[in-house]
Amino acid sequence: MKYTILGAGIAGLSTAIALQKIGIQAQVFEAAPEIKPLGAGLLLAANAVKAYQRLEIADKIVARGHLLPTFAILDQAGSTITLADAAAISQRYGLHNFAIHRADLHEALLSELDAQYITTGKRAVQIEQNEADITIQFQDGTSATTDCLIVADGIHSAVRRQLLPDAVPRYAGYTCWRAVIDAGDLEWSAASETWGTNGRFGIVPLSGNRIYWFACINAPANDADMSRYTVADLQRHFGNYHAPIAQILAKTRDEDLVWNDIIDLKPVKNFAFGKIVLIGDAAHATTPNMGQGACQAIEDAVVLADELARNEKPEVAFRAFEQRRLKRTRYIVNNSRTLGWLAQISHPLLATARNTLFRIIPESVNERQMKTLFEVDF
Ligand SMILES: Cc1cc2nc3c(=O)[nH]c(=O)nc-3n(C[C@H](O)[C@H](O)[C@H](O)COP(=O)(O)OP(=O)(O)OC[C@H]3O[C@@H](n4cnc5c(N)ncnc54)[C@H](O)[C@@H]3O)c2cc1C
């Protein structure tokens, strides 16, 4: 049986490794001419680390990242709203809150795979599924046939557009800049996200004395002014936020900025379509507010391989995968969207009320959420 994976992102590569472990050598087709991950840093939580433990590559990946002792939500002045102690969470759920540069994660994943099974420069534009097989048409005029197709081509998935034309990405109401900088003499070991009336600013230390930061500002979709924002504009925008935000921005060059509007996908009802299955962002793209998009893509890889190992017929495995993944990913997409809406409140009175409320949320509520997120049934 021939398996093909579309997309060599976190979902596609993690799945290729998971399939390899159960004796399936999948062919991966990637649109980009070379595998060069866009974006900056990534937080991976206990559930993602557990999934990589299943694939026996967690140590290798964790070694390239940076363990974060705490993760705090702060107000504009720098006072704590909530504080998660990673060591305490780790004791209960396993390794938690670990940050990695996307390029380092990709490098670790690629090192597990045989390069001959990854073909770059192949952008799928259309597929045809019939009784016998599936044909993938690529933009360059070539095509490939396969028995089973795993679609991991991200939020703008061309195949999903064909299978579910109504599932289009939706804008969350805020736009985001990211960068990785050399921390230099800036000593900052804690990860934080600051919720202020001008927007959000996140700081995440990475390995090698680097800092990953992100900034989210409320704005119309595809805003021309935002598209022209430079570091100087961001310095003005976050000028009255606590230290070391100004220092971090001062160390950032305009060419380091990665800018994109924050979008997600309204939860869909199906991931499985006969011998075709959608995974990762192609299936359930979420806003980044819970830091779970990639974590869910990694969980997908393990669950999909588990079902393929149990079921002889791929269409049965794909349907079982769908049943195991729909509810969990819907929960994350919906909760993450709500959290983003709360974090982006710009009205000063509402922001103060929100901060007060978050400060008094009982520990039992946080506990329940962590249990749901981190106690994964693989
Ligand atoms: C600002 C921001 C911050 C985030 N932070 C976090 C975080 O801290 N933690 C976390 O867990 N998640 C985070 N995420 C989410 C995470 O980035 C995604 O969930 C994850 O990258 C999804 O992986 P994927 O492989 O499904 O899709 P992608 O990473 O989009 O990969 C898709 C791949 O498919 C290729 N492709 C596209 N179209 C085609 C085609 N037609 N044919 C062939 N190949 C194609 C692309 O080139 C790409 O290589 C964040 C997202 C954003 C926007």
C-alpha cells in the first residue's frame, strides 16, 4: 500500500516519522523549493513532548530547545496576572513548557527521515480520488498516484478547499509580528505574555542566548498600515509597556520581523474522506493563544499511526482517527479563540476587570484545564 503525505511542515514530518515506526515508508511532497520553516519560536507543551516520547525522539528535540521555568501573564506595568510553574506542572504531567526555534525542530525531524522520500518544489493543486487510487496534480504540470493520501499542507490547504469548500480561514481580529533575536547582555530567563490596552507582547527565551518575541495588535484584516510597520512603529506602539520590551525591540532589525494576521479554521465535521485524511492545520488550524497548534499536529501524527497499526484498511483507520481527534481539536480551536479575544481587550475598564478576574481564578479551574490539555489518551 502506497502512502503519500502532502506538506513537510510539523504535521507532515512528524507523521512521516510516526509511520516509519510502524513500517510504512511514506512519500512526502512539499510545495516550497527547500524546507525552510517560516516563523520564529514555538512553545511545546507536555502533550507534544509525550507524543514525541512515543516516537522515541523527545530527547533529541528537547536537547535543541530551552526549558522554561515559569510562564507568566503580566499587565502593562509588569505585575503578575497569572503564573504557571513549569516544574510543578512537569511533576504531574511530564516535561512542560519547552521552547524551540522552528528551524531547530525541523532539522531534528528531518534528521529522522531519509531525504529520498521527500520531494520539494511540488505544490499540489488538485486531487482525483477513484476506486483504484488517488491522483495528485502538481502546479508544475506533473502528477503522482497513491493509494492513501495524508493531507498536511497547512491552514490554506488546497486539498481541503476541494473537499470542504466552505471551510475557509477566518480572521481573529489581531495581527502579529514575531522575531528571534540575539539576547546579547539582556538576562531574561522567564517566559511571559503581557496583556495591555495597546495589545499583547510575548517574550520566550530560546537556547543559544536567543529570545523569541511576538506582538499582537488589534487591526482590520490585511491592513495596509500594519503591513508597513517597522520596529520603530512597534517601539512607539509598546512605548509605555514594562521592561525589557523596549530593550528587546531595540535589539530587533526590521528584516528580522515576520508579520501575519492571526487566522484559524472554524471546526469542521470531517477529517476523513475515504483513503484521504486531513491532519494538522489543514484539519484544525487554531489561533496561537494556547500555544497548541503544533502540539495538536504532533498528537495527530501519533494517533494516526496508532490507528493505522490497528486497522488493516486505511479508510477504517482514517475514520477512527477522525473520531478520536474531532472533539479535542474543536475544544482547542474554540477555547483558544476565546482566550485571544480576552487577551486583546483594549478598553481600559474591561482590561482591569479581566485582569482582576484572572487573578482570582481558583487553582482548581486552572488544574481542570491542564488535565484536559496534558492528559492525552494516545
Ligand atoms: C504567530 C503564531 C505562533 C504560534 N505559536 C505556536 C506555539 O507556540 N505552539 C504551538 O504548538 N503552535 C503554535 N503555532 C501554530 C503552529 O505554527 C501550527 O499549528 C503548525 O505550524 C502547523 O503545522 P502544519 O504542518 O499542520 O502546517 P504548516 O506548518 O503550515 O506546514 C504546511 C506545509 O505544507 C506545505 N504546503 C502548503 N501548501 C502545499 C501544497 N499545496 N502542496 C504541497 N505542500 C504544501 C507548506 O509549504 C508547509 O511546509 C503558532 C502559529 C502562529 C501563526
